[in-house]
Amino acid sequence: MQTADWPRLLCLAEEHGVVGHLAAASRKLDSALIPPEVEKALADQQRAQVLFSLRMTAELFRVLECFASSGIEALVVKGPVLAVEAYGDPAMRRYGDLDLLVRGRDIRRATEVMIASGYHAKVPLAAIDAGKIPGQYLFYKADTKLLVELHNDRTLRYFPRRLPLEKFFARQIRVPLDAHEAPALSVEDELVLISIHGAKHFWERLIWIADVAALITRQSGIDWQRVDASAQEVGAARMLDTGLRLAAELLRARLPETVEARVEADAAAGRLTRRISNWLPAAGYAPPGLIERAMFRMRMRGGLLSGPAYLVRLSFSPTEEDWNEQGRASGHRPTDVLRRPFRLARKYRRDGKS
């Protein structure tokens, strides 16, 4: 560590979302090894992260209380709940919004509640009434950094199969959070969800791998048969295997012998892990090109038919970015479907040309 390039290390930690991890690791080192300006920068960022986490947690319980008053049940995913389950500290990991799962039938009422609470809805009520399905139901306050995203079994389209939302609600647990309890996914379902989320983002940042490693390390009572069944039910077995393999190989997370044997036997997950390791150091600044992204999606899903079918569904399932008139048009327009692959091609082209 005496020859460490500390400014670069700090920059990489920021890009990978692991400043909290770096701060925790630095406290175990001789302070003489850390330049004073870096030590101050780490302390400042960690303090800001703690304050942001406190603010977001307070807002989380305010939103949950508003929902409960309106008879809306919600589950918290990722964010502060994952931080507690994986690290024992709600401020350990960086996150920018609050994610909640709600039932599809409650989306309109939840949107009305959020608007009444002072939020602006990115997806207007007219779009909800028209039956349009966004990538998420995003809410924001213009004068703050508060962001809330609502999801259901139709918005989480990166699940290879439609998630069994009622089963998720039935298996929910309560996670202690700042003298309260938050309704959350079971640890087994959360592990599957964050593996799918990491695959969605091509595992481009270390934080997503660190979350998997920390969760399986801290939660010693994981029901691995339940994890396997949950992943199989939504067609995400290879996504799970890849996440576990990344956690084991890159961060030395220990897996039960039977799980380790199954993961190592998944040769495709091994190839994907090696490919991810190539672009991981860039922290998203050298993303795979359009063709490579498409091949990754198919291989992550697996199967001669299921892989291409998964890619086609993702390529032609319009979100709010593809809608006409900001989602105010009624019904589902064919142009929404046709616009999406061209938009994705423009977004992910490498040479900057149309």
C-alpha cells in the first residue's frame, strides 16, 4: 500500500460505488500510509453518504406510512435494506433512489398518493390509464435529490420470466432499520433479484458484485434450495451462477460445497465471468458494443431458444423512452415497438454515427 496511487484509488472507488468499502478498509491501515488529503476526502464522502442515507431512510418510512394509510402494501428492495442485510450498516453502500415493489393493481392509487405527497410523476396517470408499461414508475421532487421508483412484475422486464409477485409478498421478512422495521424480500429472493440486476447492467461496477459477496457472507442461514428454486422459477439460474462465481473468484466469497460445485459446473457462467472481468476495471466507461451486448443477453439467459427469445423481448418491449407524446397517447402504438430497437442502436453504437 505504500506505493498506492491514492487519488486514482479514490476515483475508482467512486466510479465503482465502493467508497464506503474503501473507507472501512482504510481504517484498518496505518494512518501514515494514507495521504492527509485522501483521508479527508474519504471522511467527507463517508459523512455525506451517512447523511444522505439518514435522509433517504426517513423518507422511506414516510412513503411506507402514506401507502399503508391508503391500503397499499409495498416491499423495499435494494437500497438501505440491502445495505443492512449485506453489511449491517444502512450507510455502507451508495444508492441514489428508493426502490419498492407494489402490485400492479395498486400502481394508479400509489401514483396518486405520491403526487399528493409532493412528488412529480415521470409516468403520468394518463399513461397508466392507457395500460402503458414503463421501465419503472419514477417519482421525484424538483427541489431535492429524492427519487422513488415503484416496480411490479411487469416493469421488471429483465427477469427472464415474469416474477411471482404474490410469492414474493408471501415470503417477505422485516428488516430492522433505524429503530423501525421495513418490509423486504426474503434473503433468498433478494439474492436472485440483485443477481438479475447485476446482469442487467453487465456487472460493470464492483458494487454489484460486492453486494452478492457480502450478502452470502453475512447471511449464514440462507436456504440455498430456496435460492435455486427462486432462480429457476424466473429463468435466472445462469444469472445467479454468474453473480456467485464473480463473488467467489473476485472477492473470495465462500460458497457451500454443493453450491460451489454447481456453479463451477456451469461452463457458460465461467466464460461470462471471464468476459465481465475484462470490462469491469473500466467501471462502465468502456461498455460492450451493441452486438456484444446482444450476445451477452442471450448467453446470460441461456438456451438455444430461450436466449434469443429473451433478447427479442427486451429489444421490442417499449418503455417510457419509446413512447409518443410522453406517454399521453392512448393504447399501444406499433411505432412504440418499432422505435425501441432503433433507439437502442443509437444509444449503444460505438462510433457515434447513426
